[in-house]
Amino acid sequence: MKGALLVNLGTPNAPTPRAVGEYLLEFLSDPRVVDLPRWLWIPLLKLVIVPLRRRRSAEAYSKVWTDEGSPLLVGSRKLCERLQESIEGVAVELAMRYGEPSVRNGLDLLRDKGVDELVIVPMYPQFSDTTTRTVMDAVDEALRQMDWFPVLHTIEKYHDEQAWVDAVANSIRDFRRTHGSADKLLFSLHGIPQRYADAGDPYQKQCIESVNDIAAALELNTDQYQLAFQSRVGREPWLKPYTDFTLRDWAKDGIRHVQVVCPGFSIDCLETLEEIAMENAELFEENGGERLQYIPALNDSAPHVALYESLIHRCFEKPD
């Protein structure tokens, strides 16, 4: 029996300070996410960082929370359900790297279904040690604890898949067909500390490749778009240029209408719905801009489902 485990980042169970604090503690305790010495970082995280951030983060989550729950979890489930309906001969389960449903939970369900050959699908187009690699850490640890060793495949990246490039480009075209074009198009991707990239993490390079390929598919000139990085934390330098600084500067330079797309996010979540569509839209307007429009992620769209189906089948077709 063949199986596929789709793994996204994760989400709190509720938009409350307690639930958000528990989520942040698990997420930020991962040494691949924050690589400071454990003896220094963990006490600081528990005693200072989480207590300071949980209430503010809970307020942000409450702005995007739906009757169904967390947008990231709801959207990921819808994608998995559509994929399960579409794909033949493969059992599909969903997991979150941090929070619930856990990686162990997803693997337990697949083993119970009789799966003996498995594809792990980190839901990140670009590879990074802070995302894709840590998914594999969790999978390896869970499999070891389960004493279960199926034939294992991993999709480490798919930013260079033409189907993904076309899906993102077409989503931008469709949005502009309905809403019109803007003065500028900003590609905003999640940041990582610059020193991670300097140490060899390929994420920055793959982000640049992603944006260039999508822009080429759209036949954009270099003055019509820009890549920037969002969601930085702490004081050390992260990948630049920064999304918020870019939008602020554009507004001050007289740019009145911008559209923002976040092709590093497979499913809309806090970072797209609150940080971009709310917080950064307000920042843009406060500095003289008139309108910021967010172009949604691929979510459970038919091209996105078809992309994952193709990637999974290709893994099973590879020779041993």
C-alpha cells in the first residue's frame, strides 16, 4: 500500500495566549529554527520570549481565525481531502510539524492503513533546513519510535517544477483579470537569518530562482516587480530586502497601488492573512500608499492538487 504524508508548519489549537504560548515554545525550541546554544536559548525562550509574545500573537491569530478554526489547518485539510479524492491507490494524511495533528499521528494513521511505501511531502516549495529539513527530523524520530521502516521517499523542493511556476503565474493573472494590475508587484517570501544562508542553506537562492521564473512566465520587466522577505524576528540581520521596509519606501516614493503575492506559502495563514493583508497594508497606507491587494496562496485550487498528485506519483515511479 502506498501512502503520502503532507506536512505543513503548524498552528496553535486556539487563538488564546495559552495555546499560542504552547505552540511558540514547541516551534522556537527547534534547534534548526533557532540555533543558539540550548543552555542560553531555552531559559530565555521560556522566561522572556514566550511570555512577551504569546498575547500579542494571540491577538494576531484572533484576527484571522475562522469558525472552522485556524486558516492554515483548515486550508491544509481541504487540500489533502481534494488530493485524496483525486489520487488513486495512495492513502493521504496531513500532519503539522508543530502542534496538531502531529507527524507521529499522521504516520500512525498511514501504518494502520497498511502503508509500506511512503512519500513525505513538506508543503514548502523552497528547501530550507528551518522547514523541510526539520520535517524530516520529525519523521525520522517518529519512525524510530514506532519501529516502523517503510520504503521512504521525500519531496525536498518543487520551486523549479514548471507546473508550480505556471500555477502561481496563472493565479496572479486570474487575480489581475478580475481586479486589474497594480503599480508594482511584490513577491514576499518568509525570511531566515542571513547567516543561515551564508552557511550554505540554499533557501535564498531558490527564492530568487522562484521569483525570476514566475516573473518570466508573466513577462514582467524588472521594474514591475521585486522580491522581499517578511516575518523576521530578533535583532540579527535576516534576508533582505525586508517586506515592510520595501512597502514603506514604495509608498513614500509615490507608489499608490501594490499587489503582494507570497509564493513560499502553500496555504494562506497568519503570515499572509494578517501580516501582509492587514499589518503591511496598514503600513503602506500610513506612509502614503492608497491600496495594497493580497493575491491568495494556491490553497486547495485544482492546479495545486494536480501538482502534488504528480509529484507523489513521480516518487513512486522512481527506480530503487
